[in-house]
Amino acid sequence: MDINIALTLGGVMAILVGAALGYLLRWFVAMSKKGSVEIEVKQVLLSAKEEAQKIIEEADRRAEVYGRELHEEEREQSERFKKIEERLIKKEEFLDKRQTDIDSEVSHIKEKADELRVIREKTNKENEFVHKELERVARLNTEDAKEELVKRVEKTYQEDLLARIKKLEADGEERLAQKARDILATSIQRLATSTAAEMMVTSVPIASDEIKGKIIGKEGRNIRAFERAAGVEVIVDDTPGSILISSFDPIRRQVARVALESLIEDGRIQPAKIEEAVEKAREDINKITKEKGEQAAYECGVFNLDPRIVAILGRLHFRTSYGQNVLQHSIEMAHIAGMIAEEVGGNVAVAKAGALLHDIGKAVDHEVQGTHVEIGRKILQKFSMDPRVIQAMQSHHEEYPYETLESIIVQTADSISGGRPGARRDSAENYIKRLEDLEGIAKSFPVVEKTYAIQAGRELRVFVKPEEITDLDARKLARDIAIRVEKELKYPGEIKVAVIRESRAIEYAR
């Protein structure tokens, strides 16, 4: 029992001793660490103080540099202001001196003005005295003396003055006439374009004569279908390598030529294909007319035209006047009008535009009632054309008075272009007019759809609306047209009137 107690006491003592030793060891470690932390803190503080000292020294150095710079800048600024102040003082002294001089000069001028006023008054009094003395001596006042002097001069030199005036008038007229001749001759010489009259026949080249058989077709059905669709006469003769298309209307000839060339190239020539080709050719001709109008406007230097005016202008490419191509005539006129305007001081742009558009009414005169001048005016007014251009073009046939210099220039250019040798053919124009009148008579009947004058006017083909007329009425219509032609037209030989009533029933299988 005592041993156990002794052991227990020994264990307790050992534990107590171990605890005391552990505590002492822990305290020792803690104290050692505390000492190292304090040392580190002191070192950090020392480093911070050194760094702060360096920053303060650097700041003091920079402050000293900036202070010197500011002081130098302030000194320079002060010197600059001082110089400016000195210059302003000098300028002010100069202005004061100048003002003093001006005041002195003004005073001197006033003195001179007073002296001149006194001298003028004295001179006026002396002149008045002299005039009165002269009137008293001559027994005439000023107005009477002047009138008497004028009468004597007129009487003495009247004959010389009249002779001189007549001579000046004659010389002036001769110079003006010569100047006008020079301007016109120069304009014609500078233009000098060649003129080729339009023909009534268009030639279509073919690769071989075998194609002629295809164009004619079985029992002539292809050629009849083509003539009916295009409104022309196709002449297939022994001439090698070509087929002729005859019509007085150049637009029909052009449509027929384009359609026939397309059919020949395609190789499939049959009635249905012919109608399709003719219709497509008409669309192509519309494109050509637009291109021709644009080319004409560009060539003449007339810009900013409404596209619709350009399209109508291009249609003149297919119109002729006395055998002269109307579009070419208009282009030629524009060049001549521009030259004349330059010489006489007119508006070149207005003169050119008026000349180019002077016959635009001829493009639709067969569709609209009225003269081509009146139709042209309405077209240009509808598309808001410059009023100066309208005034320039409307007087070329003297239907309207000459309102501007440019209107006289356009009329002169028209006379030059149309009147020079070789430009026109009266017989061709009369022939075309007769054919147009022939077609116009047939078109005046309400049931008529299309009319074509072919074979040089010896045959008139009339296509009617089948739903509005019977076969019996068609025969009567042919007779009525023939009677009107006999009454209203003069022509050699006889004219065949063929009324064609064609009915088609079309359905689609779907």
C-alpha cells in the first residue's frame, strides 16, 4: 500500500516537474520569438524613416528646381509685359501726335474751303454781270442766243449731216449683211455632214438561197404570216444572198428586219414563231429608240433631259421629212444653232436644246391631233421643260412670234439644214404622205384594228376586230374604204383593198 502511494506520489511529482519544464520551455520560446519580432519591427521602422528622408530630400530638390523655373518664367513674363507696355506707350504717343497733325490739317482745309467759297461767290457775281452785259449788248438772252446758234449750225451743215447719216446707214447695212453671211457660211462649213436620203427598201442578208424556201413556207404560208404580222411586203426574188423588205414606214421595216434576222438565226420559221419574233422585235426597237435618243442628246451636248423626252426623241430616228432623217436633221440643227449662238452672243445651251427638240412632235403626230409644233410644245410642257427652250423651238415654222434671240437662231438653223442641196427629196415625202393618208382613211373606221399599205401603195390590207363585224360586213367595209379612197386621194392606177377578218379560238390544256 505504501508502495502504491509512493508510486502515485512519484508519478504526480513527475507530471508536475514535466509541466513546469514544458511551461519554462514554452516561455523561453515565446520570449525568443518576441525578441526577433521586435527586431524586425525596428528594422522596418528604420527603413521607413530612411525612405521617408530620401523622399523628403527628393521633394525638396524638385521643389527647388520648380521654384527656380517658376522664378525664371515669372521674370521672362515680367520683361515681356514691360516691353508690351513700352510699345503701347510709344503707340499712344504716336497716335496723339497724329491726332494733333490731323486736327491741324482739318483746320487748314476749313480755311481753304472758306477761301474757295468766297472766290466762287465772287466768280458767280462776275459771270452774272458778264452775261447781263452780253445780253444787253447783243439784245438777246441766253436761251435765244443758244437757239439762234443751233439754227445757224443746222442750216450750214444740214446737207453734210444727211449725207453722212445715209452713208453710215448704208455701210452699217452692208457690214451687218456681210457679218450674217459670214456666220451662216462658217456654221455650214464647220458642220459639213453628209446626207443620205432614206430608201423604201431594207435588205436582209442570208447565208444561202435555201433559206428563201423556209421563209416562203409551204404554199407561201410563212411569208403571208410574216407580212400580216409585220405589216410589210417581203420580196423574195432571184437576187443572191439577200431578201428585200419593202414598206414606206421605216419603223415597220426595222421591226421586220430584226424579226427576220432572228428567225433566220433560230432556223424555226413557222407562223406561231413568226408572231413571237415580230413581237419581240417591237420590244427591241423600243430599246433602240431610247438608245438613239440618248446618243443624240450626248452628241449635241444637251443634258438633264427627262428620260421620257429622250425616249420620244429617239423615235425620230425612224421618221423622215422629205427624204431626210428627222433625228439626223435635228442633230445637225443643234450643231448649227450652237455655232450661230456663239457668234451672235445667244444662249448656246438653250439654242442647242431648242434645235434638237424642235421636231419632237413628229414622233407622235400620227397618234395625236394637231401640228407637230403644237404637239411638241405640249410634250415639253408636260415634262416641265425649260420655258426658254419651248420659246426657242415653237417659232421654227412661224406659228408663234419670235420671243427670244434663240427662237430666231433655231428657225435659221432649220432653214440651213433643210434647204441645202441634197438634204431633202420632195417626191419621196409626197409619196410617203400619200401612203399615210391611205392608211389613215382605213383607220378612221371604228372596227378596224390595223392597216398596212404595201406594194408601193397598190394594196391596202385592213385587219378588223372579228368580234365586232361579220364576213358580210367585212365585204361592205372593203367597198366603203375603196369609195373613200377614190374620193379623197389622187393616185395612178388602182388600189386593192383587202379586208381580213381572222378569228382565233384559244384554249389551254392543263
